[in-house]
Amino acid sequence: MTKQSGLVALATIGSATLLLAAFGFQHLGGLAPCKMCIWQRYPHAVAIAIGAVALALPRFSILPLLGAVAAATTAAIGVFHAGVEQGWWEGPSSCTSGDISGLSTDDLFDQIMNAPLVRCDDIPWEMFGISMAGWNAIASAVLMLIWIAAWRARA
């Protein structure tokens, strides 16, 4: 196994671990994901597919860079999601609570009835003051660096 393939395998396993952890929190821990949580999963799935192809076809040296882009994408979504959770900026109106000042009773009722079941601006779990979205951002940034190292180690 070359250094590059070892790094690709590490990054691929890292994304698989994060994806499995997300499903574990959902299905075993009972934490239903919000819309942005789901968004963070897609780039991990793409990174896993890229990793599988890169391990099978190592001569395509662009693949580790594509893996880095996938990891950077989920890291960016994680940063955005963590910022929404902390109230640093607003999230998509389809998954966060809105301002109720100035709403009529009917408008307020409509907003309540159309509210998402799982809001993106709630923090359902955190460790050391960092939410799951924040941990995904940190871990995905590390995976991005591993993908870049794999690209730099190309034969």
C-alpha cells in the first residue's frame, strides 16, 4: 500500500465513521436530524464513493482533490449549521423559527402549523460546548487536510 492509498483509505474511513455516527445518533440515540443535518451527510457519502474509486483506480490523481472538496463542503455546512444553532446568523426559513412580532393570529397559527418537526437552530446534543454540527465541521476539516495530504503524496 502506498502512502497515498493509505491516506485515501484513512479519509474514506473517516467519512464512513462520521456518517455511521450520524445514523447511530438518529436510529439508536433517537435524535432526529434536521434539514441541515441531512445536508451534511451527502458530502460524506460522496467522499466515500470518491475514496472507493480512488483506491480502485489510483492513477486518477485528481480524485483526492475531489475528496478534499467533498470534505470541505460538509465542513462548511457544519460551520454554517453551528452558527445557526448559536444564533450568529439566520438559517433557512424552512428549518428555523421565525420572528413572530407583528404577525396576526392567523399568520402565527400558519407559522406554527408549518414549522419543521426538527428545527435547525436547536442544539439537541453537544460535548465540551460544541454541537454535533460543530464536531462535524472540525472532523471534516481534518479529513479535508488528509485528502490534501493524499493528493500531495501522489506517485
